[in-house]
Amino acid sequence: MEGLLPRVLYRYEIELDRVLDLTDGEVRAQVGLGADVLTGPDWTACQDLGVVAHALGANGINSPSATGIGDVLAVFVQHIGLGRLEPHLAEEWRSLDLLDG
């Protein structure tokens, strides 16, 4: 496992104003995608929607996670504009000693 170190975890403060929110059932209905499509094994519809959202200038897409746990925010950094994406160092692992008990 030493080959996996060091590892750094960042948390981000994010402010975006044009996000396609697919966690909202009404929005999913408007774009014609059910939650089953978003979390299923075939990514084609999701990728196509991402291409369209990016082309229309969206800052990102918020979607239910395919794992069924929480949500995922995909940010189109080229489209942040007046938005904000600020990283903060949360944790850093340099040795396995920190991972023990």
C-alpha cells in the first residue's frame, strides 16, 4: 500500500448559478430521464446529456450517485464564469502509521 501514498483530500467551496439539477424529479422529467437511467449501467444517455448541458453553457450537473449513496456534482470548469470553485486541504496521508487504529 505504500505505493498509494502520499494521498491528499480536498474539499471545495462551490458557488454556481447554472447547474442542471437532476436530483429534482421534475427536472429529470423535463429532460426525459428517469433515476433508473441515471444510475444504471449504460452511461450513453448521461454522457449525451452532459454534452448538451456543456454546449448550452451550464456550470455543471448535480445528479444522484450511481452507487445510490448521495449525489455527484460534475463541474464544467470552463463555464464557471462568475461562479466560485475554491479548494481547501482537508486531509493528507503520508504514511500508513496514520491509518492504523
